[in-house]
Amino acid sequence: MSTHDLYAKAPDAPGWQVPATGAARFTWDYDDGRDRLLALYQKGKDKQWDGARRIDWDQDVDPYDALGLPDEALALHGTPHWDRLAPRDRAELHRHVASWQFSQFLHGEQGAMICAARIVESAPDLDAKFYSATQVMDEARHAEIYARFLHDKLGLVYPVNDNLQTLLGDTLRDSRWDLPYLGMQVLIEGLALAAFGMLRDVTDKPLPQQILAYVMQDEARHVAFGRMALRDYYRQLTDAERREREDFVIEGCYLMRDRLKGAEVLENFGIPPRLADTYSEQSAYLRLFRKLLFSRIVPCVKDIGLWGERLQRAYLDLGVLDLGDASLDALMTQDEEIAERLDASRFAAEEAARRAEVTATITTAATGETGS
């Protein structure tokens, strides 16, 4: 079935063309480059995996409880509209919310794939080009996985959110080579990592848990790459150039905050747009969710050297300034370990099942021989 047949609302156009500016940069310097980036490049090569094989796609998913989220996670919960919903409509709302969330992951991963390709083209240093080439493959795998989950398990897709599309467009249109890094590696990837992590830690559903844990293992490397490359470059900027990047971050963070409301889901259930926005703003669960989604962005922005007064005021207004002191390295290490533990437990269980099957077969054969 075509993806267009699964959209909750048809996209405005079958595709999207973003006029790109800037130069493709070649370098004739084939020296080793920065050890940290080359080590990350080696890790990127070593950690490639096949989403069709590493993930157990045979697991059943209830599309009406795909993520195991509580009713409190829905913006409508506790409102008069919620009280009027029949049980089947509440279940359908859960399906739409899961679809909307994973659809934005899908569209963001396609954007990340395109931005990573732009970085290969425009980055001035060969070590950065090398690593970005591995990231293009990572992002293609992520888009493939999210598309398969939406097609095969939910049967419902949402168009790209307007604010996410705006940030993607701003990131791709800018001619400065570092903006795809800043827009994608820090803002969009940082936000995605936090969203993935919260869902990974909340869900008790094996298939989405596998998807989120394994994708996060890759994304941890991507954010580390952005931090390394931008921290080195931003030390050389003038105050005016640094302010321009901070302005980009401020605008992008407000767009991301507004992206997280999911009002388009409520509109499909007959809620007027303005009221849908109000419900999302008033939800205590979603307010906390929106704040925690900046837990990866704020410390990363501070780490790369963008921490001017205007930026700090914006983060104070967003209610996330206190997140600046979080340890990104600890979070990234945790992401790696969770994926590895998940692999170990899955494969240990499979090995135990295989041993039990072999033992049962041997026992059956021996019993048969004794009986004869």
C-alpha cells in the first residue's frame, strides 16, 4: 500500500524541494586529521547494523496501544472532550498520537540524512567528511525503520509538522557550512535523542523499545560529532558571528517547543485549532515532556561555546536554563549501555530457548529409543 493512502491528512504536495546554496568543498589534505573525529569515524564503521535483522519484526503490536503510554500522556485527558469520547475513540486517539510521534521521527530522520549528505559536501575537513558519510547510512537506516513501523504496525502516517519543516528548511538553505551541523546535529538530533530516550524508558512494548534503543545508539555518536566539530570551529568566531549562531539557536528552539504540541492530532478529532493548542499547553504531562526534550540540546549548546546573555534569557523564558549543567557524556554512555544490555538479554533468551529445544529433542529421541 502506498504511504499516501495511510496519511491521516494528505500532505500539501507529494514532495518538497528546498533550494540549496553554498559551496561543495574539496580538500587536498589527506593527512590523518583530528584523532577524536577519526576515532568516531572508526566507531561509525564498526557499529553499522541491519534494521531488518537486528530488530525482531515478528513481534505483534497493538496499534491502539503501540507505546503503552498512560492516558495522562494525551493532551485531551482530563478535558470535557475526553469525557465525551467512547472507549474505542480513546483507543483510536492513542493510535493517532503514536503515529504522529513516529511520523515526526521519520520525517526528521530523512532530514538528517539530507543534512548529513550536505555536511559531506560542504565541510572543509576530510575527517568530518569521513564521519558524515557514515552518518548518511545511519540516517537512511533510521528512516527505513520508522517507515516500516508506521506502515506495518500502525497503518497510519502524519505529514511533517510545520515547525519541523521550517527548521529543516532554514538549516538546508543557509550557505554557511556549519549551519547544517548546528541545525541538525545539535537542535534536531538533540531533541530527537531526548524524545527517543523518554519513550524508550517509559514504554513496556518490546518492538518500539528495540527500535528506540538501537537508533539512540547511533544518535549518541552523531551528537558527539557535532560537539567536536563545532566546538573547534566556534572558538575562532568573532562576537558578531557567534551572535548570529545564537540567534539561529534561539529561533530553532522556539520552533521546536512549538512543534511538540501535536495540535494537528486533536484537530482530526474535531477540536478547533486554538482550543487544541490550549489543551496541549495546559497538560501537566506534556509540559514536563516539553521541558525534558531540551535535556540534550541545552548542555550541548553550552558545550560548543554558544552561551551569550540573549541565549540564556531565551532558555530562561523556555524554562530550560537549568538543564545547561547536565552531563552529556554520561547520557551518551548510558545510551550505548542500554542498547548493549538489550542485545545481551535478547540473545541470551534466544540461546536459552535454543538449548531447551535441543534438550527436548534429545529427550524425546531417547524416550522413543527406550520405549522401542
